[in-house]
Amino acid sequence: MEIQSSTLRSKLVRFNSANRKKDPVYSYTSSNFRLDFNMNIPDLIKVHSIVMKSCSIPNTQYNINSNNNSFEFLIGGGPTPTPTSIFVPVGNYTIDELINELTGSGAGIFYGMQIVIEFPSGKLNFTFNTTVQLLNAEQGNSMANVLGLLLNSGPITTYTADSLPNLTGLQNIYIVSQTLSGGTGMIDSTLNQLPVFGHVNMNVPFGQYLHYTTNEEQQDEVFFPSDRTIGEVDLSLYNDRGQIIDLQGLDWSMIAKIYYHVTSQN
């Protein structure tokens, strides 16, 4: 009588955003996409576990991007103030360049906005020619944290920000995949849950590629509850605020090691 036995083997698998799925309805980007692997590849059918080995990701998300390029504030101190917005073109800014963009805008000129860097604190001081209310991120001001506006100002004509301005850009990248995380994930301080497969610190300057390699064989290995097939794989890159980052069209890649079962007859 033949007896079946199962052997655990391993193989490297490369995931590359350049090979992302083409979809006529949904426009996938290099930081939010799906990959299709051939379902007939035997090594990908009975996958027991997977671990990230290395990745190469460009640091090309602008410090002012589509997630934080809107400066929202209110005009007037009464019960029905007027919402006002200044939209800054996405790009990589110094603090002086960002100040000039805000104060030189149509709304900035009309309301006499002046922004200076206070000495020695380094915080931003805002001055207007009329009563305004500066908003924090919770009130819809996406640029609030960049400018150090952690609290709502209330009606003011001059105001010093609560913290230092922050134009440091991308600090951490979370590689998110429902397929590869195997039901594991990460809960952040806001209680949001993401199926995080891997995490890397972005420690290279803007415009350069981060080349990351894990140090330990079993670091962050994901064990699946039961053997699974790696077919269509979803992959996204998130920042610290749970937002999909924008790599400005550049591609990235990741190498993972899979452990899979091979059944043989004895």
C-alpha cells in the first residue's frame, strides 16, 4: 500500500509592481495593485508560510502630496464663519518655499496672511488682516500637522503654532496585503486595523531607493492556518497615517521566501 508523505520545501518569490495587473475599470498604481501568478505552478499551491526577505522601494513621495496639500481655515469669528481653502501644488518643499506658496496665494494675499518662523522656538506664527480660525487635522485641515497646528485656534488675528512644522516626509512604509498577511495584521493607536505583511523604515534621502534586507531567517514569518494557493496577490504601500503613498509612478519590488508542502508516494 502506498503511503503519502509531505515534505516542506522553500523557494524565493519576487513581487514587482512593474508586473501589476492591467484592469480596464480600476486604475492600479505602483503603490496599490494586484499581481496574477500562474495557478498551475505547483510550488505556489500548498504554501505553508511566507516571510519577507528583502525589498527595494524608492523614496519618491513628496512631503506635500495629495494627502496633505490643502490648508483649510475659517474666516470670521461668529456662529457661521466662511470655510476657505488654499491648495498647494504637490511637490517637495522647504519650509520657506511652503510659506511663500501659502502667503503668495490668492487667499493668502487677500486676507493679508503672513507666516514667520519664530526665534528661538522654530514654530510658525500666523498673522491675518481679519479674524480667522485655524483648524487642526481632525477638523479637515490636511496641512495642519505639516504646519504644527495640533489644536483649533479659535477666533484670532495672530497665532503661534502648537508644535514645530514637519516637512520630513515619508518615515515608515507598511507593506499591506490581505493575501500574504494570512489574517495577521497591525492595530494602530487609532484602532484602525491593516493586514500588514511587512514594515520598513525609510532612511534614505528623497529621490533614492531604499534597499532593505532582513537579518534573521524567521523574522516576521507568516504561518497560514492551512496550506493556501498564492494566485492573485494584492499589495499596497501605506504611510504612518494609514494612507496609500504615492511613488510618482516609480516601481518597487519585494522578495519573499515561501515554504510549501510537496506530497510524494512511498
